[in-house]
Amino acid sequence: MTAVPKDPWEEIEALHRRVAQLWDEFYRDAVFLQAQEPAPAFIPEVDVVETPETIRLYVSLPGIVEEDVELQLTPEALTIQGVRHAPFDPEQTHPVSRESRYGYFRRRIRLPSPVDPHSLRAYFSDGMLAIYMARPRGLALG
């Protein structure tokens, strides 16, 4: 029997995924222990984009349905929270490998400048939540 050498890139990619997972767990636990709130199962990725007229947020929420997402806008921040349900019943199955996280999530994003609270518009498609908020008239970018 001849041994087949492993692909070193596979091992590097696996190590990268594990280190990213450890950082996520460390950040999640540290932040929510200080706040004395239940730790979320995961923290969604968010891109914040400014234009002269709007502030836009793009939130990656794969595997989540629109009805399980809630938004709350305050003058200084937008909070996104919800739940991602497992596509299988953990009580009835035995996962061999689990890389995905399921359960409660919450993310509070500090806004770079004030927004018109009545202008919030959100669109959800293919696991991506796009949020648009208008800047008050006469407010400069940044």
C-alpha cells in the first residue's frame, strides 16, 4: 500500500478556519461577558458603506429567513438580532462534523453619522440583508 501525501494547502486552510473560529469565540465571549448578556451563537459580518445621501449596511445572514431578523435603530447605532435554526433536529441526529453555528445572534453597529430615523429601508435576499438610511439634509459625508 502506497501512502498518498496530503495536500499542504488543505491543512493550511483547515488551520485558518480553526484560528478564525477561535477568534470568533474569544471575541464573542469577551464582549458578552462584559455586557452580562447571553453570548450569541455567532456574530454576523457587516459592511458599512457611506454615500453623500445615505449610510448603507450589508449584513451576511446565510441560512436565516427574513421573519427571524429584527432591527432596532437608535440615534447612534443600529442593532440587528435574530436566530438561525439548524436544518436538522439536534435531538434526533448525530452530526459527524459541524462548522456552522445555529442559535441567537445580535450585532450592534455604531453609525458613522446621524441618520433620518424614518428613512430606514431593509431588503432581504439570498442570505444578504441590505439596509439603507438617509442622512439628514445638509449633513456632509463623514
